[in-house]
Amino acid sequence: MKKIISLLVILLVSHQIYAQDATVKDLKTASAKEIKIDTAYKPDKNGWVKGANISLSLTQVSNSNWIAAGGDKFSLSTAAALNAFASRKWGQKSWDNLLDINYGLLNTTTLGTRKINDRLDFTTKFGYKPKNWKNVRLSLLGQFRSQLTSGYEYDYFGTTEKRRNSGFFAPAYIVIAPGIEWTPNTWFSLFGSPVATRWTIASNGPYSYAAPGVFLMDMLKHP
């Protein structure tokens, strides 16, 4: 009987492995994400290690009588990135947080100003190390991903109009993954999660093709 049960478990696990789609792979990637904290920063009076890196880039191109370079006489692009972290360890517990924000705009003489990059990514991981567990701790990882500002579909139905089709929390992705983390030294960490859950939030009602009737009404407005 035990052999039969073991065989059924093996078959079930094998089926789940072969049935993985892109969504499951995304969950595995998110749950295995490692939070790296720069050890060069010193803890504050409350035990928190905090830090941030900010980058800003600006690119400008002008063309005159130079067809090979493209049709735009002028283009200006700007990009900004923020990478911030906060970590605390007390007793057998630890809490690591990482925030990544990227945003970029492009302005050209033919297209005007358009967004070329927009990403908001927050990852947090809480860990607890039971007594007599060497280099191994129980962990709970959470991740939130969305964007900061609205996104648009340009040249809507062959017109010069633009249509808002995304925005903050439209969509948003939330991942929660419990697991076990093995840290044999200061430069290596391995996190494994047997199960992970993801919620996809689309709070974009009247601007989304998914809203009932919106797409049809827009077609009637723009035949």
C-alpha cells in the first residue's frame, strides 16, 4: 500500500512539473529572488541597516540634413532609477526589504512625449531561525509589482487620439511564497519554496478592454 501511495505522489509531482506554464515559472522566479543588503552600511540606533542608490541619465540627439540618422530632428530621453533597501536582525529573526523604481521618458519631434520605462518593484522577506538550526531559517517572501503612471495606446483606431490602457494598480501583481533559506556564508544564499501564490489586480475598469462593452462602444465611436 505504501508503494502505491508513493507512486501516486511521484506521478502527481511529475504531472505538475510538466504542466508548468509561464505564470508558474514567473512565480518560481519571484519566490527565489534574493535580497542583497550592502554590508558597508552601519545599523542605526534601532538596528536597521538602510541605504539607497539614485541614478539619473539624460540623452539628447539633434539631426540636420542627415537622413541616415533617422527622421526626427530632435529627441530627448531621460531615465531615473531608485534602489533602496532596509534590513534588520534581532534575536532569531530578520527582516529584509528592497525597493526598485525605474522611470523613463522620450520626447521626439514626430511623436511628442511618451513613456519608455515604468516599473515599481517592492520585495520583502521575513526570516526566523529556530534554535539548533545551523545556517537554515524559515522564511516568508512577498513581492509587489506595478507601475507609477498611466500608459497609453497611441493612434487609437487609426486616429491621432490616445487611449489610457494601464496605470497604477492596473495591473498589479502580488506574490507570497513561504519557504526555507540556506545561508552557509555571507556571500551565498539559497531560498526554496514548495508553494507560491500570486494575485493579479486589474483596477482599470473604464479604461481596459476587459471591461464589458467598452471595446464595442469605442468601435462604434471610431468606425
